[in-house]
Amino acid sequence: MAHPQAGRELVAGITTFQVPPRSLGIWFLNQFGYVFKTPDGTTIYVDPYLSDALEQATRGQSDEHIRLFMPPIAGTDVTNADYVFCTHDHLDHLDPVACQQIAKASPHCKFVGPSICRSHFLRLGIAPERIITVQANDTVNFGTFRVTGTPGAHEAFDLDPEHGHVFIGYVMEFDGATLWHSGDTVLFEGLADCVRPFRPDLAFLPINGRNYYKLKGNIRGNMNYVEAADIAVDLGVDIVFPSHWGQHACNTEHVGYFVDYITNRYRYQRFRILVPGERMLYAR
């Protein structure tokens, strides 16, 4: 069986791949990490968790995040990043090892996150002029595309008195496609209404859920597979991508539950499950 590319071969494949007009190139990394490439060649990494930083930080603790597999690339491989977007400062979303490595390997890359992430980027040695902040409900123009922050509640809203929302998602509007990467969040009243005006074509949503014992063990929860499917249908997205599963033994979900639910409840709702390193080309 042919396997997707990995390592420098995968990055080279992303670099050389020509995205047709009014289309979007999509590559899955792992966890909640994706790469998006536009027709003009702009290459965007979102939440690239490419090291074992979280496993190392939690080793021996009740919330030990043992990796079930390693990602298809390392931060040192990423020589083609124009932007790295992080949804929040948890180690599997703002990976300090990967960010440092990408900053060196892609010296032109800009790092984007909510205001709370700015100090983390600075501590990693990323120059201030390479850092861009996006707040919930703010829209930032990146030239050929624009991004609006959406609020997230990772179990609950964390509102820093100085920085505002700690957890956010991103609506990214490209020529030919609009996507919503929700970041880590539970489903809460008003979330769909924040996203609905953008009419996203694609939704990248967590399905790992939450429960009492996870929270007691210091593992914050997200939408479950039912909620992810329901909000995707509510928003009328073309394709939903179940995410945030299969990476850590202590915090995952069987993606088959999502498949069973969505195919039985919403027979005509399209979805995609990508393997790490797999490429997809989206066009309306």
C-alpha cells in the first residue's frame, strides 16, 4: 500500500505542489495540525505539534500524554512556512520545539496567535516583528487572505484581564474557499452564531470530548463527535474534518463513532478523515 510522503519529501511536495485558482491545498499533520496552501503559494501551518514536548512535560503525571505515533515531519523540515498560526498556548498547539525550529528553518515565517501567545513566542527567541496577534472577533488582513478570531471555551472561557480570550479559533477566508479551524473548544451557546455569517465551506473540529475524570486529571475537554457533526450541519459546511483524536493515549476518541453517527444521522453531510501526511485539494 502506498503511504503519504513524510519528512523533507513531504515538505518538498507541499512546496512544489501547484494549487489551481480558486482552490485550497490541505495537508493533515496530526492532532489538530494542518497545512493550507493557496494558489499564490502562501503556505500556512496551523497548530503544528511536531515534537514530544507535551509527553515530556507530563511524564509520570496523571495526565501523561503518551504519543501513539510521531508526526510525519519535524520542525527542522519546515523550510516553506509563510505563517504559523497557534490557537492557544498548550504544548500540543503551540509546540515550543517546533516553533523554534520552524523560525530558524523558515526565516521569513510570521507567527500568529491570540495575544496571550505573544510572550511565549518572544521567549522562544522569535523577533517581535515576526509576531502577529489575532483576538476573538477581530479580523486581520493578511494580503491575499483574511482571518477572523472566534472565541473558544476549552471546558470554560478563560478571559485574561490583559489579553482577553485565551482560546480561539480562526475563520480563514481565501479566494475560493472559507474554512473554520475551531481550535480547542466545547460547544456553547452562540458559537455557531459567531461563525455562521462567514458561511464556511470547511470545518476542522475536535471530537475528543470531555468527561469528569478527564477534567479531574487535568485534561481539558472539547466537543464530542456528536457535537462536531451537529454544528457542522447547523453551519451548512461542505466538508467537516474530525480532528484531535488518535494522538495521545489519555485523550482520544474512536473516529469510527463519528463516522457511524454522521452517516446515520446526516446521510448527505460530507466529511474527510485524512491520514498524517495526506494531501487533499479542495475546490467549490
